[in-house]
Amino acid sequence: MDPRIGSDGAEGLLVRRLIEQGIRDPRVLAAFARVPRRFFVPEEYQPESEADRPLDIGHGQTISQPFIVAAMTEALKLEGRERVLEVGTGSGYQTAILCELLPLSTTVRTVEIVSELSWRAQRVLRELGYDNVEFRIGDGAKGWPEMAPYDAILVAAAPATVPPALLEQLAPGGRLVIPVGPTAENQELQLWWRDPETGALDRKVLMHVRFVPLTGGPTGLH
């Protein structure tokens, strides 16, 4: 699919809105121009697919608003050669954006605990030609340890605290973007990174957000 930045189509309008909201990475903007959100929402929400708000996808889950997807993706600072893990496949929209930022020779790994959502996302992504994805149905709080470490981990649902397993699977120099908070009214989007020389972890708060809770096992760090 060819980039359509600045076009009159829905994706062009979405990209212009993201620029107005402060998204600057041209590769991230190009990815949004190539991935129509309408393919990832239920039929009844098709007329609202380009609205900048979350939409229900069933099973108590949502497809995140485009700005949040863009901000989280931009915070990873992907250059195109990273090992990437996504926790919370959901609709597959964020997965497609990540795939657009990586070469076909690089695999995006994504974990979803709701099997029906995973199967639906697999079908949609394969129909759209995204073949560089591996799917797992299971507890995303545990990550995907067999394929660790990861240069970038993106979590699309909010645990009350950061799962230690995800931090353990972060490579030197790696970045983890994750919403954290006990309730939807009290969540922070956090960026964690591991120092490439010392291995020490540091973090900063990017913004306040509202995500559905991460369904999984016990967690650890705030």
C-alpha cells in the first residue's frame, strides 16, 4: 500500500489530525497513512472508524484512539531493526502499525488473552498481507520469554503495576511503553528504558490515559 499523507481520503485526514496533535515522526505518520482503521472495527462502527476515540470491539475490549496509538508508537523510537513484542493484540490495528515500521524480515510478536480477538486479528492482518507477525493466545503479563529479549515492548492494556516479566524481557537499550494504574480514572502512560551499559531501569510519565485493564497474572512495579 502506498503512503497517502496529505491525501483527501480518511487516512490523509487522520494523519493531518495527528500532526496537529503533536505527532512528528514521519515514519509513524506514513504508517498511519497506509493502515485504514476501518478494517479493524466491527461493522456497526464503520461510520465512526476514523473518529479520534476508542471504539468497542467486544469482549470488554476497545480499539484505542488513533492519537494514543500514534503517541505510544512514536515513544518506542523504532528504527526498523528491533525485536518487538506487543501485549494486547486486540483488533490488530496497533499490530499493523508496528508491522509497517519494520521490514518483512523482522517479526512482530503479539500476545492476546481473549482467543476470539486473536483469531479475528489474525484473519484481518493476513487478509491485508501482514505476514511478519507471530501470534500467541495467553497471559500478556508474562510476555513471550522464549523469544526475549526485546528492543521494544508495547502494552495496549493497563495493569495496576508493571509486570516484572516484561521488564526482565527488555534488552539493553530497550524501551517499554505501558499504561499503568489501578483504575481507568488514575492511569499514566509510562516509558521505561534499560541503560545499555549498566542495565539499570529508568522511567518517565508521558501522559495520563484511560485504558481497559490488563487481564493476567500478578504484577509488581508502579
